[in-house]
Amino acid sequence: MLRDYSLIEQAVANFAARCAEKLRGQGSCAGVLTVSLNTNSFRKELPQYHNSATMRLAISSNSTIELVQQALRGLKAIFKEGYQYKKAGVLVSELIPQNRVQATLFSDELSEKHSKLMEVMDAMNLKHGRDKLRLSSQGYDRRWKSKQEKLSKGFTTDMREVLIIKS
């Protein structure tokens, strides 16, 4: 459980970056981003707090820069000192195909710059390993850990977890 805003900020930035990466991978953009923050509801002796913030993006996006910026804006709005936070999350919705994004008069130039930068970022991370190139808000000394005890096995995506059947 975390109290430190900077650690929660890093986690939320990483979750938003992962959403952006997945959106680009499937050729989609998100129009809405929701950030949530929860304490441990099973620890009744501790003060409880649960909140979320939903932001509508001016223009649907799959830019890591844009999604992280919005996620951190939402986190700042809902974070309260004095609680031990157990869970944070980022959810994107109102997904549309990347080629159907409705631009505004002045958004094209910035969108094009972000698109080229994300292309380079994805290529570098594919070549050199996940998160080799990332935003500073994602942190470099990861002192928080995602809870993954109920994570499904990767039987179809990880060669180390492929089932071997012997007769």
C-alpha cells in the first residue's frame, strides 16, 4: 500500500503509457480516459477512500504524451493525503479507429508530431526492450509493483509457459 504521491504518479503514468501502447498496436484512439484510486476496503481499521476522475479528450488520441498528461491531471484532482492506497487504475473508452479521428483546425500539426514520435518510441522499444524509451513521469527507479498474483498464464503468448503433454 502506498502513501507517497510520486510513487502513485509513476504507477498511473505507466498504466496510461501501457494503454497508449496497446491502442497504437490495435490502430485505435481513445476519446475518454478515467483514472481511479482506491484504498484497501478489506482493512476496515484504516481510513477508506475511493474516487475516480473521467476526462474527455479534446481530440481522440493514442499518444503516450497526451494520455499520460490527462491521467496525471485526473490523479491530481482525486488524490488525498493521509490514505494508504492499494489500487490505482487507468481505463480508456470511446475507442475509434485511428483513421477516423476528427481533427480540429489547429490540432493536425501537434497530432502529426506526436504520431511520428510515438512511431519512433514504439520501434525503439520493440528493438531494445519494453520501456527503454519512456516519459520521465513514468520513473526509472520503479519502487512500486503491480499486483499480479491472479495474472493468467501466457500459454499462447509465452514459449516458457506452453503446455507440454507427454504420453
